[in-house]
Amino acid sequence: MAIWNFLLYLTGWPLALLLFCGGLYFTIRTKCPQFKLFKESIRVVSEKPATEGAISSFGALMISTASRVGTGNIIGVSTAICVGGPGAVFWMWVTAILGGASAFVESTLAQVYKKRDPEGGSYGGPAYYIEAALHNRPLAIVFVVALIITYAVGYNMLASYNLQSAFSGFEFYKANPQTTAAIIGAIIAAVFLYTMLGGGKRLVKVTGTLVPIMGVLYVLMSLIALILNIGNIPHMLGMIFSDAFNFSAIFGGFMGSCLMMGFKRGLYSNEAGIGSAPNAAAAADVSHPAKQGLVQMLSVFIDTLLLCTATAFMTLCSGVEPNADIAGAGFVQQALSKTFGAAGPIFIAIAMVLFAFTTLLGNFYYVENGFAYIMKKTPGKGFTIAARVIGAVLIFLGAIVSFGFAWDLADVCQVILAGLNIPVCIVLGGVAYKALDDYVAQKKEGKNPTFKAKDAGVTVPTDFWN
């Protein structure tokens, strides 16, 4: 119990300080690419891969964004506002802006140290740059174990909880909440297992198509909500900025303050700096590692500055006052009911199902990659089936746990990952900074930048850049 309490303590100001200082440090060392190279990051996304059939920058962006976009964009934002206050929105924006630099560094490193697969494609992530650059496989394994626990246990259990809670505003749920939550959890777990065992390839394809569409519709829905509640916009913006700089309230109750909740929920949503997106970034076929760093920086902005802001504006402009008693799905449902009537909760339920289900699948992709790293090969069929069955059981359990425990578990898991990945990126960051300088210099010369590992001070052999 003492260890658990200590880990919970770390999810407070130590995590906030690590995120802020890490993001600020990377922003200074990379010379603010979030601002200077934002236009370039959009341009790079449209580039085609050098090898036909390989994963493009856009493809890697979609993989990482599909994992990032999930319940945190809806329930996480609602929780931050209800518990921490409207000012949490501002601090989520800060987390995203600073986190963009963290995402750039970790994803560029993943590209530099990526490995070549038998088909000529690539794979990698923090475990690979820890082992290659620091020559420390034990530390890499510790990171991978933390990644597996974070995504299979913490994030997937929380996604399951948030998904079933999206139905809490409907009458059929209110009649018997515990039983209904268990039934929904069982359905989620069964569909997840069916899909992961290979029987639902069409379902994955359809869902993968619908989620980007739902993302666009979600943003449009927020714009409509703003138009319908246009008179409330000045008050909404006033609440966000006045609460964000109410320092007596922030430091008087720091653990539940807007700054603390904004940082924690912002991290859960955009995952910048915790080492998940680099696994997707390493798969992209690009001419220069910095290109994928810029693309993953853009993914953070899409997640937090676009989708999280959409939730915040939809709820805060409605006139429904946020409070801790309706934190989570309740606040979102009440806000949308007031603006759109009965259609509001239905829309949110559909969005949650689509966002959360693809998140469950994307998270488990990271888990299986982790097992492959530890075992130095693709796990056998028996092991894979057993792991997926356990994953389904955890998803079912996630639907019936308490609200507080679900968030605490996710917070503890992510602080372990951030605590490992950000210091490693600080140690290895020089490679990413030199890669960025090399990229910018070639762009100024009118070239399509290419890369050689020695130009960034990389002394160990790499599979792609020698």
C-alpha cells in the first residue's frame, strides 16, 4: 500500500514538473520547431514514401493519431474541467505546445535507430534507441514492461470504463448501473477478442475508416455548438483564462488544481514524451528522420489543440456548470443535451464507441510489439492467444472498476513511462538536435533533405542511415 501511495504521489507535482521542464527543455534545445516549422510539418505529411508500398508519413501519422485519439479527448477533458476547473483547458494547451517538442525528439530518435524487417520495412521505438545508443538492454526491457502494463492494464482498462460510462445518461443504464456496466464490458471484451483473433478484419477496416470521419464530425459538432451558444463564448473564454491564472487556488489545492489536472489529462490524451508514438514513427519510410519528428509533433496538436479543445468548447459554452459530481461522461452528456436535446448524448455515445474501440486495438498493438522485443522474435500462436485473452479480461474488469481507481491506475502507469523516456531523450537528445539542424540547413539550400547518421554524431551502426 505504501508503494502504491508513493506512486500516486509521483502522479502529482513530480509528473507535472517533469512534463513542463522536459517539454520546455526540448523546446529550447530544438529552437521552437512547434512555431518555426509548423507549416513544414503540414507539408511533410503529404510526402509519398520513397519505396512503393512502404508506410508513408501520413500513414504513420494516422497510426499514432488513432492511438492518441480516444476517451481522453472526451472523458479526460470533462474530468479535468470538472475537478480542476475551466483553467485546466489552458494548461492542456500548454502541455500540447511544449509536448510537441518532446514528441519531435522521441520520434526523431526512433527514426534514427530504427531496425529493418525482413520485408525491407522498418520498426523501432524507445526500447531500440535505449539498447542501441545506451547499450543497455536491461533498461530497455524495464521500459517495455512498463509500456505493456501501461497499455494492456492502465490505458485499456480506463478506455473500457470510459466507454461504458458514455451510456450512463440513458434510462436503460440508470435502471441497474452495475449490471449494465458489466454487460457493456463483456460486449466490449468479446468484440475486442474476436477482432484480435482475426475474425473481424472487416470490422477493423470499417472502424479505421469511420474514426477519421467521426473526428471531423466531432469538430464540426463543436463549431455548431459554439454558433448555437454564441452569446456564451465571451464568458467561456473568460472562465478559462481567469481560472488558469488564479494562482492562489492553484497552489492552495495543487493536486486538484486546474494546472495539475490540465497537465495530467493532457498527457493522457496526447501521450507526448511517454514513448508510445515513436513505435509508429519508426515504421515510416522517409528521407530524413526529422520529417517524422515534425509529423508526430503535428499529431500532438491534432489531438489536444483540436479535438480536446472541441470537447472543452462544446461543454463550457453550453451554460452547464462543471462540478466534481458530474465529472466524466455526465458533464459531456448534460452539456450536449442542453445544446442539442436528445441527439447530444446519442452522438457522444457513438463517438465514444468508435474512438475507444480503435484505441483498445491500437494500444494492444504496442503491447504485442513489446512482447516481440522482449522475446527477440514474434511470439508464438499459443502465447499470442493467451495474451489477447488476458487483454480481453482486463478490458472487462476495466468496465466495472470505480471511477477513481481507473484514473489512478492510468496516471501511475503513465508516470512510470514518462519517468523513463524523458530522461533518456534528454541524454540522447543531441542526436535529434543535430538531425534537425541538418534538416533545416538542407531546406535552406533548396534540397529535399537526406540523412547520414554520422552527420548527427551517431557512432553505432544503424540499419538505414550509414
